[in-house]
Amino acid sequence: MNAPYDLRIASGGDQFPVSEERPLLSWKLPHAWREQYGYDLQFRIDGAGQVVENASSAEHLFVAWPLPPLRSRQSVAWRVRAYRDGKPSEWSSWHEFEAGLLDRDWSARWISPHEPDRSRAAYLLAGSVELRDDIAQARLYSTALGVYEAFVNGARVGTAELSPGWTSYGDTLHAQAADVTALLRGGVNDLEILLSDGWYRGSVGTWRKRNSWGATTAARLQLHVRYADGTEVMTGTGEGWASRRSGIRMADLMDGQTTNFTASPDFPCPVRVDAVTAPPIAWSPAPPVRRVERLAPRSVKQHGNGSWIVDFGQNASGWVTLTDLGPAGTRTVIEYGEHLDATGDLTTAHLDSRRPGEAAIPFAQRDEVISSGKPGEVFEPRHTVHGFRYARISRAVDTANVVMQVVHTDLRETATFACSDEDLNRLHEAAKWGFRGNAVDIPTDCPTRERLGWTGDYQIFAPTAARLYDVHGFSRKWLRSVRDDQLDDGRVVNSSPDANRLKTHDDPMANAITGSAGWGDAVVLVPWVLYETYGDAAVLAENWPAMRRWVEWALATARNARHPSRVERSAEPYPHEEFVWDGSFHWGEWLEPKKRAADGSLIDPVMSDPMAWYTADKGEVGTAYLFRSVHILASVADVLGHAEDTARYRGTAEKVRQAWQREFLDAEGRTKAGTQAGYVRALAFDLVPADRREKAARHLVDLIDAADGHLGTGFLSTADLLPVLADSGYPDVAYSVLHQRTSPSWLGMLDRGATTIWEDWDGVSDDGTATASLNHYSKGAVIRFLHTHTLGLKQAPGSAGWKSFIVEPVLNEAVTWASGTFDSPQGRIAVEWRVEGDVLRISVDVPGGSEALVRFPDGTAVRTGPGRFSQGLEIMNVHR
């Protein structure tokens, strides 16, 4: 095909892409092309006229909008042809999108329900509009402070769930657009909004905070109709709309939903108009949350207590849809969880929230429905979402009448992986499901106990997520909340959107634990991952001020605060201590494998001695992350053309590296803490001088040997453990750790029934007792190793947007073949290798816009451009 393809804009949308004023344009080059030297862009705006824009440029990813800013509701069709050697390609197919209703053009009013009590019910807000018969086109624009569904003449609008999504509502609110032409008719048309608390007012986080952004929910809707003769009418929410309590008598995203189909309709009351203050309306760059998959029960069994336990076979996020609700008045309770106790009953005790010295807050996810007995009645709790594999139902159900709806952001899958080792294939699937369950509009830590957008979790998993799925818009949306929540002094809060609202609300406890290395550094790493993966320099510019503020705060804190242990060592700081970040709070490595007490029980280092953990010296971690963030910031400055900042931050990064070496590394390559995590981090971040790298790697291997072949890493460094081992000359050790089956290990989790990755390495004990979350995706970042080393596909150093990549499988005798694909920004890359006898054959499909370097174990290297590459080579005496 001699034409560009896969045209897209950097925006989200439900039924169609919806943009802001200046969308960024991207396309892929014709399949056989290595590069382009120019392009023509052709536009149709509102179906009229054509505009041709010509540029002599090799860029085809995130190209700046070349025309005047779009106005509200304009429709755009565009296509492109590329040039090389002075000759044009064929024109691409047309790509269509629309501009959203921009904030300045909203005239509809904010309306809020009349609430006689705080029952946490969902409310129906209702209005109507009379229209002519000759409707040519209609668009509905809507949003809410709360979670909402819109209906036109009783039909639900769009396919998005949990709209408008979770943002830091004090600063950012997204709207949704829908084509409702087919739902309207001549005459009177009913418009309805079903509104519940959502994230805005409902329970949020570990401690179930309520009213984080406000005590009053509200919605806003605007309908634009164009008739066949070109005339237009508009209507929207405001005076004249009415509210009443719906049959959803309680709705909370965390606690669950209660629906009473027998409830008599309440008498409508006038809505309250403009009872809220809302931020400007914007349009999300992310795809929406949707019902993406249906899972039928694996089993339905009656438990001794009279309930029925449904096993869906997979831990995921979503809800249960139930049909056959029984005769009128039948009450059905559905409780959700990840685990069954020794009796086979549902238990959620491992998800209870605890503070040292305080009573636990019991965890529960519970839906309830009362049947009206009407034929065809269906219970689907769309105003809540749960993390679960099992459901406990209070009465008998037939397998045909119950289904799990898997609900999360509808991310486009971009990678496949398979190999000869089924254990590794199972691990890959479990890690993918773990991320899916935590991609519910934002990247959460777990879909159960907290559901918060922890910065540390996502900076760990982002490089893996960017291989598995197209997370460009999803990540940009979340980063907007990170920036919204950033404190005036530059600190990045632990999770965003920030339910504590620390930027505007004083909270001494939250303030004391804000600004941690490895967490706040997400504002630097995640944009850099997006740039490297997708070639988007605009995301760097978008986040540059926030990156700088974070790094400058960390540098100032390193300069002005010292850990007491260093003060005790010397009243006056040593010169290098200016760059040692040790005097403020850090979470540290977090969740390394727990030690066992004499009775065999696990010792929680935080709960057993909170003060000792809080005050421990974590300067090794802090300084390592300070180096990485300053180093990345220098690279960002270089990409953005900030020459002075590039030079300054490069120089500062080197001073931080030297300070880390002086404080935490000896002449024999030993780290001061002497942990697996410390060595992994030092080697992965390039903190160890070249003449001591081999020694440091050997110390790491010795620690693994001393642990009988087990890993000892925790939250921050586990993702880098296997790559560091393999790249340091110990691929056999990397695979041995990967294949370990006793705890702590990944396969040990699978052997104990895991279908997602656990928070604790010992998430389920030998006697079947669960601890902490059983769907905490960060440790699942190990599967990046399967792509970059087992399959052998990685982007070349210095490349962005996969213009150049390397194929270099790391062989092991346990794996005889591997295959996989990656839908890169340039096009689909396919890799397959197979060992047959003493011959290794590697095959690679290189897309247009890319070049590949294929390396064999004996050092043979072949460079190839777009097209198919296949070559075999004898691998005698090469470990496999």
C-alpha cells in the first residue's frame, strides 16, 4: 500500500474522536518507506471547502495543528500524502473528528437535584424539548460533578461508563459528546440525566473520605439540533428542569449500589440552578471507560450458610449483571471479593484498612436489588464498580442469569507475547489482567481497598503499560491531575486526583508524607516514557514546568535538610551532602519480602514499629531517584531546545551521581545498605562507575544465592531486577529467579491461584489466608522482561517513537521459541525466534518509518529496513 495510514488525533471520544481547539495529527508511513521528506495535508471543515497545507518535514507523529484554532462543534475530515525522492505517495483515506463544545460556548446552566436527605441516592434530572420532524443532525454535550448517564426518549446515550471520569475537579472537568440524531423525533422529546455521587462526592480512598470536592452534585447538558434546511436550535439544562429520587436508593463507587424496582416514583421537584462552582469544561485525551468484556461463571456453588458463591475464574474490575430477579419483592444481595476462606466462603478481611493503634475499617463491596417481578427486568449496577473474582449471592442463581461485566478504560492493545513456556504465558496474562483491573479511568493501585492514582505505582509500571497498550491519552489525562494537585512548593502528592486536596486544604498527616522519591518522580518519568514510546515532544512541553518545580524542590530539600544520622556523624555537612536527598520523608523500597518471626508469622516493618520505619535513613533511595530525575530533566530540556537548562541539569546530575557514589558505594562495588534492591537500582540507574559495575552485579548475584535463588526486591526495584541481571552478564540467574516457584516469586503466586499480581509477595499463605490486595499491578512489571529480553524486542537507545529498534533475544534452555508483536507508532513490528537443534532462526517484520538491528548470540549483527527479515545461525556453545 503506497499511502499513509492509521490517521488519528491525540484526543479521546466515545462514538467519534472529539478534540480541543488545536488537535495534534499523526499518521503512519507507507509500509515500505523508511522515512518521508515532506507531506501535503488536505482538510474539509464542516463539509465545505478544502485547504491544502504543504510542509517539508520528516515528522508524522503529533504534528502541530496547521490551521486557525477550531471553533466549537466544527466537523473535520483530513487526509495526507507523503513525499520521498520528490515523489508523492497516494492520498490516505479520510479521517474524521469533531471539535467539542468549548467552554466559552456553554450556555446551559448547572442543575442540582433537590435532596431532602443525604441518603446517597441517585437522582433523575428531567427536561424536554419540542422539535420539528426534519432533523438532520443532533449532538448532545454533557458532563457532571458526580457520575452520570444521559438518556434521550428513554434510550441511553453512548457507550461510556462512569462519566465524566475522575479528575481533580477543582481544576479540571471533562465533558462527553454524542450523536443522538437517531434518538430524536418530531414533537416532544424527553431528556434525562441519572446522577449519583461518583468520585466527586462519594467514598474515596483507604479511609472512605466523602465530599472531597463538594457536598452538592450537579449536571450540565446542552443539545444542538440542525434541521434539513440548515437552521439550528439549542436547548440545555436550567430553569424548568425537575428532579426526583430514582429507584437507585444508594450509589457509591466503592461501597456499592442498591436498586429498588418496586419503589414508587417520587414527586418531581424543581432543580436547583447554579448551586455549584465548577472549573472550565475541557475534553479528555483518553478513551472512555467501557464494558469491554463479559465473563461467564466458571462455577456456582451453594455454601453452607445458604448463600451461593460464583467464581468467574478471573480477578478483574467491573460488576455483576443479574437477570431473573425473582418474584416481586425478592431481595438479592451481591457481595464481591478476591478470595475465598478455608470453608469456601467469600472473605474480604485482608482488605480491611488499618492504622497503627486504631480499629480497622472493614472492607465491603455490596450491591442489592429488590425485584418488581416484571418480565425482562435486569439489574446492572452502573453507578458503582468493584474489584473481584468471586461474588456471594444471597439466593440461588442459574449460571445463565449471572455474568461479570469487565469494566475499565477501553485501551487499545498494542502487544502480544507467547513462548514455549506456558508458565511464562500465564504470568504474562496475569500481569495484563492486573493492569486492566487498575486502569479504571486513572491508573489505580488496586481496584478494591484504595483505588487511588498512586504516583509510585504508575511510574513503576508505565514502561510496561506502554508496551501492552496505547496509554498515551490515558497517561496524559492522569498527568493533568498530577499537575493540578502539585503543591505550591513543587511537591507532587502521593496520589492523583488528590482526595485530600492538600493544595487547598491543610492536612498535617498527609502533608508529612508528601514529597517522596519514587512517587513524586512520576511527574518526570511518565512524560519521558510517553515521549520515548510515542515520539510526542508536546507532552514534555506540557509537563515541563511541573517537572522543573518537582526537581528544584527535591534539590533544595537535599541542600537544606539532613538525616539525623548524618548530623550525628558531623555537625557540619560534608560538601557532597548538598546532593544527598535524605532529610525528608520517603516511602523507600516498600514491600520487600517480609521476614518471619520465630512462630513463622510475617513481620510487617511498618505496623510492627511505625516510628522506626518512618525515621529510617532512606537517603540511598532518595538520592538515586534524584539523580535519575535530574538526568531525565536534562534530556527533556535538550529535546525542547532549552540549551542552558540542558547544560545545568547535566552538570547537576553528575554531582548527584558522585554524591551517591561517595555516600553509598565503596571501592569494591558494595552498596551501604547491601540489599538486592539497592544493587538493582544502582545498576539500572547507571549510578555505578564502569570499573565497579561487574563487582556490584556480582554482589547482587551473591545476595540472590544467599536467598536460595529468591528475589529480595520490593516495590521500586522489582521491575528492573531481571533486566539488570541479564544485561550484567547473568541471564541464567535472571531466568532462574523468574522460574522460582517458592515464595517470594511470581510463579509461586500463580501456583496459589493468582490470576492477577499480588501486593505482598506472600499474598496468600500456605493455609490459604490472604493478606493485602490480590490485584496490585506494580510487581507485574516483570513481564516487560519477557518482551525486551525473552522476545528480545526493545527500542534502540536514543530513539523516540520506535524509529529504530533492536531484536536481541536472551536465550535460556527453558524457552525454545518466542513470538510477539508490537503496534509501534511507526506500524506493527513482529518478531519470532525459534531454536531447532543448534540453529537459531530469527524473523522480524519491520514497518515503514523504522529500521532494525538484529543481533545473534555470537555477536553477529544485521541492520535492516522496512520489510521482512529472516535468518538462521548456528549457536553451538551458546547457553540456551
